[in-house]
Amino acid sequence: MTATTKIIRKPARTLADQSYLLEVVKGLGVTLKHFFKGTAQLVSGNRPDPVKEPYAEGVATIEYPDEKRPYARRWRGVHRLTHREDGSPRCVACLCCSTACPAQCIYIKPAEYPLDDARRGYERYPEEFVIDELRCIFCGFCVEACPCDAIRMDTGLHMTALDNRASFIFDKAMLMSFPSQDNTFLSENPRHEPGDESHPGIDRVRGGH
Amino acid sequence: MLFWIQAFVKIALIVGVLVNMAAILLWVERKQSAMMQDRVGPNRAAIAVFGKRFRLAGLVHSIADGIKMVWKEDWEPKTGDKLLYRLAPIVALVPPLCLFAVIPFGPTLYIDHAREMFSPAWATEATARTVPLQITNLDVGVLFIFAVAGAGIIGSALAGWASDNKFSLMGGLRAASQMVSYEVAMGLSLVGAFMIYQTVRLDEMVAWQQEHTWGIFVQPLGFVLFAVSAIAETKRVPFDVPEGESELVAGYFTEYAGLKFGMFASGELVEVCTSSAILVTIFLGGWHMPFFTDRGLEFIFRGASAVSPEVAAQFVASHTMTPGFDASQGVTTASLLQHCANAFASVNGSFVWHWPHWAVVVVGLGNFVLKAAFLIFMQLQIRWTLPRFRYDQIMKLGWQMLLPAALVNVLVTGTAILFFNGPSGG
């Protein structure tokens, strides 16, 4: 059996290619087209939004600090503590997140509600909730572990460069001050407080009978 | 006395414009390349005036660059040749500035008659005070340009040698060899133009082109050859092997910092300006534009006779004697312009629109500036379009293509002149 060979020749260059002059003119045509298009867009201020139309023809620069490309929704940024309707943290201080945390960067000091509070005995609240963002490895296990959807990483903020280590230790007030990318302090998963009419069936206020 | 005043004013004007053009071209280059590459370009630097920040579309970056260069540490290589090291940037910047000395950038200004209509009689008046818009009118003309442009080599060669750095030395060598090679092609590419114009004086070249046609139409090959050589002389992309940042760090100015580096950089940009100005003067009619004469716009239909000065004078006189015009109130430029606009009329089958002398001078100056600006734009466009040539390609292009082509151009031009004018010559 004989091997078949296919000889691929270098594409022949015509005299026009060789002279280079014509090719220079062609190249100038391309760059001039881009130049006039870009200039017209910038002068008229009528350029495609690089954030919303990243593949549109024309000037594509995102001027970063002024314009930002939003991160994907599943992107894990700086943590936030979600709020209840009344503005208190949803966290019930169950310590699931700090247990799940492989970097052990979460410190929670749980506290009981006052004696007369209906939630006493059922829930606790975090008196302190501290995350060392320098130690955090942004794995997202805390978010997975949380049974109350109280900790989320959907702020869309990446860690900024701060100039000392202490600044990276975020306390409860700071963690509660970040909204989500959608600019809400709540969570997408609604929380039904005990006795909520829209949430029929047994609960700890109505009892089971 | 007038001679000295006008010489100083013109020199100050030209040097001021050129040095500032270097700063402006820095901005143009950044912004233009950004536009070509679908970017925004520089736009962050701002000047704060009363709390308001003016960004001027990135023009402030040039100022910031200047400030940066002035304040940078003026570091010098310890083992280099101190004197030559300091001399090199000066030698690199001064020749491109000097080149402009012989370039006529506008028509001759008759200052005593600036508000009047042009009369050829002024030129023969013994007392006429003239200001030729050209710093000096040398008989050697273009040869001066070749000589001074050739001196530009010395700057980069000196820089390469005095830096005591192998990269610099290689860059200096490359710069010297490249510029010497392209000087040859550059000189020969203009011989055809000399043969047609029968002069090397630049003002006479412009006059020839005003009388006949632009040089680019009689010397198209010469124009291309000269343009290519001129771009090679500026040592910019695609002919920037002397700089060659991918191989030689920064070539001959590797060891330069601060304002000395700035002098090399602005020298390059000034060279872009001057080479454009030379191209405009020799091939694009200088300050001339179609139908533009000493007197204004004249469009002569075929078969119609040209307007004689007497007719023109009569023509203007007839319009200046119209009721709205009162000579006793003094001739204001505005009133004259108004009357010239009225004079836009058909004379003997031709469109004639005569302007006062100052307007002619201003328009001539504008022609020159616009044409030069266009060529500068095209040079920057070429610089940002083409990739760098390899060193052997540059030598091959210079010696094996441009030089023979220039010789052929001389041959063809000579043959054509003999054919059209006969053995006695033009």
C-alpha cells in the first residue's frame, strides 16, 4: 500500500501583494474606517453601551471605575448578612457557617432573646458576627451551609485593597451594610415570620392543633 | 531693521508652533490610535479650575507628560561619554526644527498694502516692504534640507555611542545605516522634480506649481518614493528598527530619561511635521490651492481670456464706488470684504472673486497648514497601521527597490521632458 501524500503549497503571492503598496492602501482603508467610525461615535456621544452590548461594533472600552461590567449572579463576592423585614439580621446564630468554614474565618457570638420574647427558646441572634475577609478563601461553603439564607455572597463587590489588616475584619454592622447586586438588603427566599397568614399550616405561634 | 524684526518673529513663530505641535501630536497620536483600535484613548487627566475638572478630551495628558519629564530624575550612565551623551538629544532635536527655515508657508505679504487688492506693481516697487512667509530663501533650497536632515543621523548615532550600552549602540548603528540608506533614495526621488521645476529653490517650486499643476500630478512616483523615504527618516513604525523595543529595549535612547528622552521623542514628532511640510511644498503645491491666485479665486473658463490686472482693478473700483461705500470713512476690512463678496461675479465668462491682500495671505497660510495637517494625519495613520519591517527588509526596500525606482523615475522624467520640449529643453 502506498502512502498518499497531499502537497500543500504556500499560497502564491501576486505581484500586487509583493509590491506591498496596494496592501498598505487596503490596510489603511480598514484602519481609516475604524478611525472615522470611532471618532463619530465618541464625538456624537452615541456609542454602544460597552456593558450592555459588549459585542456591538465600535468603541468597546469599559471605563472601569465609572462603568462596571456586573459580575455573574453566581459570582462569589464579599459576604453580606441579609435583613428581615424589620431590618434585624436573619441570622439565628446556629453556627452552621462557622462550622462549615474551611478557613475558620467566621466568629459568631450567639445571644439569647430576652425572656419575654416569643423567639426565645426557638432562635438565637448573633451578638457579634465577624468575618476575617483576608483569611476567607471565598469558597461559598458558608452560603451553602446557612439554613436561613442569612449569609450570601451576591454583593458583586470584590475585595478592595485596604491598607491594614484590621480593616479586613468585617463586623456585623459592616456585613449588614452591603446590599446585593440587585440593591436589596433582603433575600430572594422569603422568610415567613411565625403567624404569617400567607403561610398556612402549623407554626410555633398557631400551634399544631 | 524690518528684516531683523520679521526674521525674529518668524523664527519664534515657527519654533513655537513646531515645539507645541510635538505636544499636540503626542495627543493626536494617542487619540488617533485609540480610535483606530476601537478604544477610548487618554481621557483621565484633568485640570481643576474652581473645582471644575476639565479633561479636554485627553489633551491634558500631554501637559502631564511634560511635567513628568521635567521632574524626573536626570539619570546618566556612569561610564558613558558625558559630553556626547548630553549633546545627542540637542543634535537630534535641532535639525528637524531648522528644516523649516527654508519652507515657504504662505504667499509674500506686502505689509503696506495689506488691506488693498493685489497689484503686481507692488512687487517692482522699490519701497515695497515685503514679508516673505519663509524664514530664509536660500538658493540651495532643497539641498539645505538634505544637508540638515542628514545631520539628524548624528544625534541618534551619538546617543547610541555615548550611552555605553550594547542595546543603545545597536540602535545607534541601525539608525545610522537606515538613515544613510534612505537619504540616497530621498535625494534621488526629488531629482525628477528638480528637472521639471528647473530649480531647487522652494519658493520657485511653489510658484511653478501655482502656474502649472501640483507636483504630485507630474511626479507621482517621486511623491511616493519621497514619502516612503521621509517616513523612514523619522525612524518611526514601520521603520523603527533603531528603536525596536521588542529587541533593543528602546534602541539608541535606552539610557535617556526625563527631558532628554523627551527631546528625542519630540524630535521624532517635529520630524513628522517637517517632512509633511516638505512634501506639501514640493508635491502638493505649498500654499497654493486650485483657482487660487495672488488676488483671490479666479476660475477661468476654457476659451475665456484671463482677467487682466487692469480689468480687475476697474472691477474692484466699480464696486468700491457703489453707494454703500464711502472711502472717506476709511477702508475697514469688514467693508472691503463685503464689497469683495459683491464682486463675486462673472467677468468675461469666468468666475472671479478677488479678496484684499491680507485675506489672500491668510487663506494661503491656511492652505499650507491644512495640507500639512492632512499629511501628518496620514503619517500617523500609517504608523499605527503597519507592522515593523525586519532590518534586512528595510535595507532591501531602500537599496533594491526605492533606489532603482528613483533612478527609473529620473530616466522617465528626462525622456518625457525631451519628448515634450525637444532637445533644447524647457
